Amino acid sequence: MEPVDQPEYVATHLKQLLAEDPETSEQGIEVLLVNGQLFLRGAVATEERRDAVAEFVARHAPGLRVHNDLVTYDWPEPTEAESLT
Amino acid sequence: MIRIAAVGDVHVGQDSCGKLRPHWEHLAENADAFLLAGDLTRCGTASEVEVLVDELRDVGVPVVTVLGNHDYQADEPDKVTGLLRDAGVHVLEGDGVVLDLPAGRLGVAGTKGFGGGFAGACATEFGEPEIKAFVRHSKELADRLCGALSGLDADVKVALTHYSPVADTLHGERLEIYPFLGSYLLGEAVDGGGAQLAVHGHAHNGSEKGVTAGGVHVRNVAQPVIRRAYALYELEPAALAPV
């Protein structure tokens, strides 16, 4: 295996690309490459971005199966406040 | 009781139209002020800010924000700031604002802040120009925060930053990236400036609750951390007044 094909480098390059490419601009996504399969973990703001990230990764890592474990922000208003005094 | 709603890292984009406002439906009943801890947008473009401004319209309480690193990505932080201020949002960077609320005067001082790491494992202003510039920038922003906090004439003082002032609220993040998530200099500024609460974002995999060395409550309100539309905090001015 060429040094640049090492899983750590492939996953890290994808993570950097997700942050730096204007198509995605997602800095907080974890990318794991295990036994030739890619796992995406973290939270993104919308369903559209969740799908777009998986499609982007698949396009930049042809031949690798992508597991999209990203969650989306859809959290409710709070029901109580924390008292700090 | 002064009631504060706070959230960070909402990362508004063109696809966010109509998606945040429903989650802020009852905010004005629940809180007296709304603090945003940066990373308001995906990339800091004018069109993204316009979506956020639309979502914030008629939210019903004063809105105070700082920018985050994402809001600098398009290299137009001044334009982002200008659009938000035109919409009536208080945008802080090394300065503060005092809000006259029914329960008392809430003073908020803010800065995006920067990295550098925490006590025992921090960068120093030494070596190459690039690292010296990195550390100097962090020092300058923290110094301005301290000055802005000290200058607030308020019953309750809150420090609002994007980067974290403590390591506590980063638990869950990988240790190797702590220097990119905050700086102890911000913690010193929070303590030195007399804040009762520090609110920040940026660390999506961190923890909500922490405390500075001086005993000030710190809350990481990045939305993936709090897993709510916003966090709610209450502070009683009378309980904080010197005896």
C-alpha cells in the first residue's frame, strides 16, 4: 500500500476537505476508515447537508462504502432554566 | 430574575430558511435576552447572514452575538457585522452592551476569542512569526474582553465568546485539538473582568458545564452540545450584589 493510501491519511484528507471545500464547509465531522468502509459521525444543521456530505465524500472516495451516521439539528425549545445563583 | 437564552453554532445557510424560527417561538416568554455564541453561518457570506436576520426578525428580545471562525471563512467579517447591526443585533468584538431589563441591568461583553490552549499546555509567543502572531492575537482579544467586562456598569455581567475560556467544557473533544478550541487567557479575562457567567460555543463534541479558576460558571452552548433550540439560564441580581 502506498503511504498516501494509508487509512489514517485518507480519512484525514477527507476530513480536511469537508472543512475547506466551499461546497461543504463542515469542520466538525469525524471521518473513520475501517476495513475499506467510511463512517461519518457528527451533527449538521439540516437534512440537505447530511445528504450532501455523504454524496461529497462518496465522490471523493470512489470505491469506498460510506456509512452516514450524521445526525441533524432538530432540537426542541427548553422546558426549564438552570438557576446560576 | 434575569433570564438568558443562549445558543452557538447554528451554522445558518441558504437551506436554513424557515427552519430556526419555529424553534424560537416561545423564546420571548422564556427569556429576557438572547445570546448567540458565534458560528452563526456556514461560511460568513452576506446571503447567509440575510437568512439569519430573517429568522431573528421579531424574536421579541434583545439579541447579542459574537462572530465565530465560520463567520470569517468568506473573509468578510465586517460585512457580516454590518448586516447584523443594521438588523438591530448587538455584535460584540472587544466591547460590551448593557441591557436595561425588568429584573435589572444585564451587561454582556464579548469577543470571538482565539486558541492557544490551557494552563500547563499552552502556546507561547516564541519562535516563528506565525506562532508569535497566533499567540499575540489570542492575548489581544482576551485583554480587550477583560477591559470590556471591567467597564460594564451592570447588575449581572456575562462574557460571551466563541472560543472556550476553560478546558472543562471541552471534555468529549480530542485532547490534541484543545489548543484550537480555546485559551486560558479568556478564562483569566472572565475572572479578571468580574463576570458571573461565561457562555461560549465552538466545541461541538464538548460538555455543557464548567467553571473558571476563579469560580465563574462557564456554559458551552454549541447546539450539538445542549441538544435544545437554546439553553436557558437564570441569575438573580440581588444574590450577586456585594454584602
